[in-house]
Amino acid sequence: MTGRRGCSAFVVAFLLFLSGEAEHALARNGQPNPTPTPPPSSNAPPAPVLAAPTNGASLVQPITLDWNAVSDPDGPIGSYTWQIATTSAFTTVIASGFTNMDSDPSVPTPTADKVSGLPNGTYFWRVKATQLVGGATGSVDSPWSAARSFTITGTGPAPAAPTFTTPGNPASFHVRESFPIKWSAVPGAHYYLLEADTDPAFSFPLTLTINALTFGTQSEALWGNAIANIYYRVRAVSVDNVRSLPSPTLNVHITDSAPVPAGVSQVSPAAAATVSLPFIFDWSDTANPQIPGYDLDVDTDPNFAGAFGVLLLQGVTRSDYLITPDLLAPGKYFWRVRALHGDVAGPWSGARAITVAAAPATPPGFDLFAIITEPGNGYGGNSITARVMLNQPAPAGGALVTLASDIPQAEVPSRTVTIPAGKTDVLVNPVTTGPAPSNGIIGVLRAAYGQGWQQNSLGVLPILYGMHISAESVVGGTSFNGTLTLQSAAPPGGVTVRIVSGDTSLVRPPATVFIPAGATDADFAIATSAVSAPTRVTLDPGTDSDSGVHAFQISVVLTPPGSPTPPPSLSSLTLSQPSVAARGTVTGTVRLTSAAPAGGAVVSLQGSMEGQVIVPSSVTVPAGSISASFTTTSAPEVNASHWVFIGARYGQFNGMQARILRVDPAPGPATLLAIGHPARASKSENDAPSQATI
């Protein structure tokens, strides 16, 4: 990024927020809307016939809407859409949902759905079918069914409604200014649903994005265009998917005329201070920090006049910045800073005078070789270690290195570290991380010494990898196993994962699974109930850092007794040991739900660490067998513990299993750590030969 002074900022971090203007509604299971369809035609299928509740029934929530299946020779029914309105004219639709055709032809399209979260009162409901006819037409809607009424007399076992705590109501934000939305925790809430609309009545279909699933009590929002009024509301949902009444409405305006907070204040260097390169500019946080968040301006003119000055760093990602000799020469300067609020910049701070002195002299030939993050990602609040290295042993008195992070969620333990005399490197520990944004953030750690500097990337990422189950299909009434896998060892305090079943009357996982500190996974049993027809049920795991998405959703099909045995799928993946030293190997075993077919079952494998593959591409379970083993390749050399994902897949729609293997440094003689050119290398073929540093 460049400004009037043309100096690019070293901004590499990014952060994605939940945003957009796509229109979609959510049914009970959180799936997206079916594809929009044309209005009914003369060739439309017949309208569904409503089955329950009876017309005029008085009910306590949750209630079940039930209708008869539609059959028509022109094609299968791809989905059913239901609506609930406050009048028989359906001018205001306060709830809507749908059920979709399953990818498995043995699973019938559901003809029932559960509803909750309605205030006491009288409502009307109806259903239509969408038929898949192929060709240019694609699909055809049936007429709406005849409407029925029902009266809600109670919320039943619903949690209480949450209330918004942040931002204030009403609130205004600028275009492309992210902002947090927070609400009160509710006893008995298993998760929350956040809804947004331009209509304060929230008449379906909702015109703005709604978050499918939020496990914590906050979300992030960002809008890319001006919107006069956005109305938010949030619901608490119990473990049995019973929704609360909606919260009071929060009104937000997206406009570049929104108030701009007071400007930020300079912290250091102090006015009239003399600082030696490298040094760090520091200032106060703005009230609603952004990424990108700040502009930093340095000039020799206290009025910052003219089209060209000395240094303008745009889009700085946090409220400090490391200045190295290649950015500023020694001299007298003035500096100022301002905060960014999406498309609108805040006021500049006052100009502060400083004197920049040259970096302390370093012995000839001494250069900073590298900074290496070990490992390169901090998952779920885990700390990491950084190694800072010189190109040769440090001189007498040691080497003082300046450190900085450009990630708001990563902090170095101090701004300087000394490499002791006679040593080539030093460990910086701990580099603390967190909280991890729901979509993660990637930036850099930087180190500066003498005239040079180095950087290395660092990610601060959510810790949950996903959930896997031991079978794609089970007979209802039997149990199966689930496994939750993290991307690294759980941090101090452990990790609590919540699991949402699409229908707890049929599939009952534990509501929460705790993975203790140091562990990378957890296994648990899941109970089921008998069914009269094949039925698919979804499972959504997540931590408080996971919101607004179904990134980890899986599903299982329950079948009646006597159903045909399903094809084999991957049931489990186990490792002979949870960790291995560098250069060592581990034995993995895959197991199927039933015997492999003729020709065997080829199970795909994956597993690599920083680009180095450590498993074969596949392993074959021989025909008639249910398991097979494989051996990993030699584990890569590491200087600190790393976690390696090992995955296997075989099946029709799930069939995925994963484990995390810890790779530790190997004892014994030193091995090659890194190789590269020093900062001062020959510039032409006529110069002395270039040197490499090991």
C-alpha cells in the first residue's frame, strides 16, 4: 500500500469478517435456501396436503409441522418450503424453512420440520413443493397448500431471550468498518442464532446475512456498502434445538457520516526524544480497532505540507510499528498517526518532534540471519517459540536484537532480546497468541539488528480441526463413535467443544466434549433411536471461536432394522504412538465398517509438515479384510515440537478420519537448521565469491 510519500507498509496480516448482502434463510438444520424456482405453471405438481397440527390447534412449543409427500410422474420432489405468517394473506412471513432431497436416493425427502421461538398468538402456515423436471425449465413449484391456523400458548422448554450488550442502540459505523456484536449469555443456551434484516418486522425472506450458528456470545460484522438501517436480533437455542423468543432489536446504520472517534495519542518516542535505530513507534488503541487500522506519517516538516515527505506507512495492523534503518535515515523528524475506520480516516494526532540516531555499530561481517517461528501457527491460544539467529557467533557483550509483531493477537515477551556472546541464536519464549479470530489471522514477527532485519510468518488460528464418526450409516437404536480432532495440543485449561445434533430425538451426542490440556483429540459414544424410514441427521461441532458457519458439519443416516448393509466406509484411524522424534516413523492402521469389496478398498492418505509429505498416498485394505496398516516416512527435522495432521478417507459422503502426530526434536548430534545468503553478499561476478551461512 502506498500514500503521498510512496513508502509501502510491511502489512501482511489479514482478517476476514462475516459479511455480505446475500439473501438466504435458515431452516432448523441451518442449511442454505433451495435454488429459487419459477412460479407455478399448468404442469406443476399438486400442492402438498397438510397433516398436523390440526386446523385451529392450541400448542406449546416446540411444534412439528407435518405434511403428506407429493408424488408426480414429471419428476421427483427436490424440496418442500414452509411458511408461517401472522395473517392468512401471508403478507408478513415471520418464519420460513425447507427440507431438501437427500443425495442418497434411499433417504426420502423429509415431510416434517420443527418450529419454536414464536411469541404467543395465532398463526397461519402453508407448504409448497418444488419438482425437479430437468431441461431448460429445471424445476417447477406446486401451488401453496391450503393454509391452516394454530395458536401458540407457551414457549415450552425454551431458554430466555438474550439481550445485546455491544454496540449501543442505535449505532452507526462506516462502510467497511468491522464491528463486534455481543450479547448476554443465557442459562440453558447451547448455541445462538444471529439474524439481520432491513425490515424491522423480520419478514422472510430476510434480505441480509444471518449467521447459521454461533457458539459464543459475540460475532463480527462488516458491510461493504452504505445501508440506511440494519436490524439485528439474536436467539438462544437449547441443546434440543428449542429456540428462545428473539432479543430486543438492535438498529445499526452503515454510513460514512457516522461519528468518528477521537484521535489516537502518541505514546513513544516521547516529544524531543532521541532514539537509536532500530526503534518502535507506539500509540494508543482506537476505540474500535481495525485491520488495516492506522496510518503512520513521518516528515521533516512539522506541518506535513507538500506532495512528498519522508515516510508514510498505510494500513498498519496494530498500534505500534518497528522502524529499521532502511525506512528512516538518522536525522530530525516529526511524526503523527491516525486511526482508520473503514472508508473513513480519523483525525491526525499532533506532530511530535524526535531525533533519530544511527544504529549502534556492529562488528564487520555480523548480520541478522533469520527469525524462525516454531511452530509457524499458534492454535487456539497456544504460545509459540521464535528463534533469532545471527550469521556467526555473537561478539563480546552479545547482540541486542529488537523484536516486533504485526498481529494484534500475538505478543512477543519483550521488545528486545540479547544473543549471548559466543552464541549464534536465542529462543524467544513465550510468544503469546489469542484469542484466535473465527477465520484466523496471519501476519509476521520481525527482528532487527544493526542495519538489517528479518521476518517470519505466524498464524493465529482456531484450534478445532473437525469431527469424524465411525460409520456413515447405522441401524437406528444402535450407537456409534465420534472423534473430535484439534490442530495441535489443547492449550492450558483445555478446549470445550459443543456438538449440535439436528434432531436429538434420533441422534444424541454428548452436549459438550472436553479435551484436556496437552491432548489432541477425544473419542466418545453417540446414541441413536429407532426409525421407520432412512433418516439423515446432521452434527455440528464448534468452540466459542467458531461462529456463523457450518464448516465442520457432518451427518449420519439412520436406517430401520433389516435394511441392506451399507457399503463399507472408513471407521477409524489409529496411530501406534501419539508422538515421534525427528527421523522416526509411526505405524498407522485404518479400519472399515465392514469387509472390503472384491479388489480391495483403497484408502486415501494425507499428511505433511511444511510441505514435506510423511505418509504414502494410499493404503489398500485387501478384499474380505476390514483393516490395513501403513508406515510413515521419516519425520522431518524440527527444533521444537510440531503437530502434523494425518488423514484418511474412504466412503461415500463422510468416511474421513484424522489424527494429530507430534514431531519432537531428535536427541543426538546437531543437524542442518537453515542455509542462506548473509545480508552483505557480493554484488557482481568480479567481487569476491558469495558466502552462504549455515
